[in-house]
Amino acid sequence: MKTILTSVGLAIAVAFTTGCTEKQVEQPVDVEVEQPRIKAHLEFLADDLLEGRDTGSKGYERAALYVATEFKKMGLKPAGDDGTYMQQVTFRKGFLDQNSPKAVITTSEGETEISYPKQFLMSANLAETESSLTAETVFVGYGIVSEEFGHNDYEGLDVEGKIVVTLRGRPEAWPSEEGAHLNREKSRFAAEHGAVGMISLHTPKREEVRPYTTALNYLNGPSLRWVDSEGNPFGGYENLKMGAYLNMDAAKVLFADAPVSLDEVYKADTENQPVKGFPLNATVSLASKSSHEEITSPNVVAILEGSDPKLKDEYVVFTAHLDHIGLSRDVSKKDRINNGAMDNASGVSVLLETARVLSEGKPLRRSVLFTVVTGEEKGLLGSSYYANNPTVPVNDMVANINLDMPVLLYDFADIIAFGANHSSMGDAVERAAAKHDIKLSPDPMPEQAIFTRSDHYNFVKQGVPSVFLMTGFTSKTEGEDGGKVWGEFFAKHYHQPSDSLDLPINYNSAELFTEINISIGKEVANADQRPTWNADSFFGNTFGNKDK
């Protein structure tokens, strides 16, 4: 007891003497990234025990509990439901009765029933279990409206109470990211113009990239959307009752009485010429049956509180999706578990180490919100739910740094930062890369429109400047082609059981990638001013006008 009391007294004395002046107080030092921690996270999250972390599965629940426990160990503040780290998301899963889809086209030549799935495809209806619709049809080109590009496919057309028919895709002359965004808005444009259904046409251009028959591999896959507090599936439009996707043979039947031939329309699309709309002089009847079930799956959310009285109510948001695709449907495979080591156990592992380093280091001025989301593989659903049901005010989110599938298989010498060209965050990214002797390279595959294809996109749509980093295509290792390694991963392992711990994971690269993202986060969190959209950014001009 005496020894203990002496030690305590000494500690108090030391604390008193060292605390006499503010200058003498030892400040926290920067904390280093530790590879073994990243490796430990990744090895657990990509283990067979988690069975591929499918949304709503027990494996995903285990992964979510692991992440929440790590957040708790770090002393981060829970930012989920009811004082927990979990934000539960309710999803409606819909299954299409494969014997139910019917489609009949009526023209001057009479009624023609087209064959499912040989000639047309449907998805489960998430609003109704039994669906039917009969209406006249109007061809509306690509079905897109854009003031920015001076484009209106609905101009001069009456589609009220009718089924609109659109070409797959959008005008090729548009920038890829902007075009991809507008392409995703077709249902909204149709609903806003009073349409009751939408049919999309397969095209020769699309056939070259992704043959119609490829879609037949996914017939039995369920549809999934999160539902709001009133039980309505998000992203649906009440007046849009049904939809279908027609192959080129079925499209010919639909265009039998059209004032412009289908061949002319396809030719204009292939040659990137303007495509005008017109009434098709055809009626279409659609019918299907669906079954529903509801599942829940959580986002995991935590806050590292900032230290600046004026800035701590603003948030730098780090995101990473925790889910993967679960078990392969092919029961003949010896290994059916899609472990998702790179997609996205790697990203979550980087986020967890980022959270530890920031929580143990010098206090940041702004707060940091760590959001580990579900349902990314189902269509960015978990991040969509969080962005529309945030646990902190969305207008207080100053930036989003997204971590999705860093391919940590080689000594990358450069990075690609999707979104860096849209906001002042690009400068922070460039400085962070330079600090670590890494080059910032331009997008090597702009046609893929990757900026619209991961979870940060849902924060962009809320007006939050965002970046998404990817390992570049050059390597520090002599004779190693980073682009080839990256390409081989996608060709051989992406969404396959072989995306596993058997890959030659490069933990030096994992450490470096983590350090770069931490540097970006620190700069944004400590800056006097929040990031701003660039004046010429389509996304900034479209979404960035929210009250700040």
C-alpha cells in the first residue's frame, strides 16, 4: 500500500508541476500507421466465417459487430440508432415469379405476345405483388432531360398516361460522369412527364459491349431497395407502374407502325446522331407477379469529435462498404464463398486503421464521421439510406472520402482520385500524394464513369464534395506493370471466390494507401474553410446549392 501511495503521490506531483504552464504540457504526437493492424482486420473480414458478408446475412452481422467493437475500443462516439453504433436499414427484397411475366404488343398487324425471357426481361415489382398495365407507347429517344446540355427528349411529346420507350444509354458526346448520372435519372424524367410505364430497348451498340443473353444469367436474382418509415421502397415512382427491357427482335414488333423505322433509329444511335421521339402507334400490355420479404442490415456509424468550438459541428465523412456478394449461386463450385478481400475488406481495414490513427493522434478541429455501409453491391443502398436519413445534419458534412476496393496487390507509384476535378478537395489530394512521393494521375478509363459508381455518389447528390481514391497503374517495383496487375484482378478475381486471402496482398501498399487517405482527412478537418465545388462542376452546379 505504501509503495502504491508513494507512486500515486509522485504521479500527482509530476502532474502538478508539469501542468503549471500551458507551454509545458506535452501535446499528443502523430500516430503511425501499423501494417499488422490492417492485416488483422483484413484477415478477419475476408475469412470464410463471414461467408462473403452478403447484405442481411449472419456473416454480414458478424462483420458489423466486429467494426462496431473496434469503434468502441477506440473510444469513438456511437452515431447510429438509439445511442448505438448500428443504423438499422430495412430492405424489401422482391422475387419475380418466373412463370408470370407477360407482354403483348398490339399494332395494325394484330396482337403479338413476345416471349420471356428470350425476347424481354422484367424485374420484381417492389410496390405490388400482382401488376398489370395496358397503355399506348411513345418513343422518347434516350428519355433524358438536361438543361446543362440543352437536351430534352420529351420536347413536343405527350406521354401523359402512356408507356415511354427509350434507347439504352445516352448521347456519347456527353462527358462520361455527367452522362452516367443523367442515364440513371430516366425513371424520374418519365415520372415527371406523367408516364405510367417505361420500356428500355437493347441496341446494336449495347450488344457489342454486353450481349442480351448475358442478362439471362441473373434471372432469379432478387430486387432490393430500402423502405422508408411508411413502408415505401425508395427510388420508386407511384405513377410508373411497370417496366420491361426488350431485345432487338421484340423492338422490331413494337416499331411495326412507327413513322421512323427501328433500323434508322439504331443507325442514328450507333453513329452518335440526334435521335428524335415520336408516337409508336402501338399499345403494350404487361403483367407479372412478385413476392416480397423484408430484411434488415445495419450501417455502422461512429464519430471522432473535433476540438475547435467553431468547427467541431462540421464533419469530414469517411465511407467504406462492408458488404460483399455472399455465396456463389453455382452449387457445383467447390468454393462458393466470395470473401471479398479486395472488395471491400481492404477498404474497411484501411478505414479502421484511419480511425485509430486519427483518434490517438493530435486532436482535429472538425469532427470525423466514420460510416461503414451495407448494400453497396445491391446498388449503393446503404449509403443511399444514410445520405437520406443522416444521423448528423447533411449540411454539416463538409467532405466525403470514400474507400472502395483499393487493389493492394502491387507497389503502386500513383493514385487516381475520382472527383478531385470537381472540388477544391483536388488540391488536398494532390498535396497528400506529393507528401508521400506518389503521383496523382488522370482517370485512365473515363468511359467507365467510376465517379458515379460507389458510395460517395450518394453524398455528392446531397451536395457534399467527395473523392474516391484508387491505386494507379504504375509500380515502384522495376519490371512490375501495375496496370496489368490491376487488370488481371478484375479479369480473374473480381466478384469471384478467388478474391480471397490467397491473393498476394501487399501490406506496404496498404500502409501507404492508408497514410494518403489520412493526410487528406487531416487537411480537410483542420482547414479554416470547408471544401467548395469548382465553378464549372456539373455536380456542384446540380447538387451543391444547398444551404450551408
